Amino acid sequence: MVACASLTAVTLPEAASSRAPSGEGPWRPTTLLFVGLNPPLTSGARTRARVELARGLLGFESVQVANLFALPTRDLAGIVTAGDTEHGWSAARTTLAHRLPAVDGVLLGYGVQAPSGPARQRFRDQVAWLEALLTDVGLPVWQVGGQPRHPSRWQRHTHRTRPGKPFPAALAAELRRRDDSHDENADAVFRAPSAGVTG
């Protein structure tokens, strides 16, 4: 059972059997969970393609997607309005709580900016709840460049940090497994949003 602040506690289901039982050979990562911000109103093809690239680079066989906020919006600014009530956040918690115990690793990519207004505190609470859940399930967690950057910003980041490298090679170098003993998101993720930026 995981709870944080005023958020509703969610009971974790039994973990799936994708992990090899003891004595049945070496464990191999099977399913990666990508945690984004919220569903897009567009096809989301570029985001899916980059998440699929990261999946391959990390050695996982498949990828699932879940989000911090369940309702689709055009951009981060849309969450300012849509996220001022509990509905979209609680629906996302249900999905996350059921998927996390059944995967083998997590890639955080919900962005490094928070919405403004009342949605800002709900976003903070949601990230804190997710961090508690990640601690509870004990899964390896990856981020790009040490922060939960949105896939739409990965190439910009790698162009700056790995100039001259092809994007796949640069992304491989920037996909970093997080130190479970330290939450880098607690102070880094809550900056004021820019118009039209989702990560």
C-alpha cells in the first residue's frame, strides 16, 4: 500500500511472472514502462518512435506506456485547466499502480516543467506518489541526462551534450540509470512552464 500527501492509497497487485524464477537461468529484461506526462491529442508518432529507440538501447523486449495525468491535452498549458481537479490524476494512479509491478524497468519522461495554477500542486503530489511507488516496487529507473526529460527534448539535449554524435549513439550515452538512494526530481522538476512546452 502506497500513499503520499492527500492522494488516495492504491493497493498493488501481485507482480507478473515475466521475471525468471530462481534456478531457471539468467534474468533478462522483458518489459519497460515509459512514464510520460499525459496522452497527446495528435498521433504521438515521434514520441513513440523515440521511446521505442530507448527500449532497444536499454535491451528490453517490449515497452508499455503510462502517464502522470490521464486526460489528453494539446500541450502542458492544457493541463493548467484540465488538471485543476482530481479526476485525471487519480485515473493515472490506478494505471501506474497496476502496471509497475508487472514490468522490469522504468523510463521516466514526463518532462522537467510543471504546470502552473492549482494543477502545479497536484503535479507535485503525483510525482511524489510515483516516487514512493517506485521505491516500493524496487525497479531500476532510467532518465535521459539525469532528469525525466520528455522525448521531444531528447535530441536537443543530446545535441548539446554530445555534439557530433549520431542521435542513437548520443541517446545511449545519456540514458542513465538513476541512483535509487537519491531523488533528483525533488528539486529539479518544478520550474515554471513555458508556453507550449511539454517536456
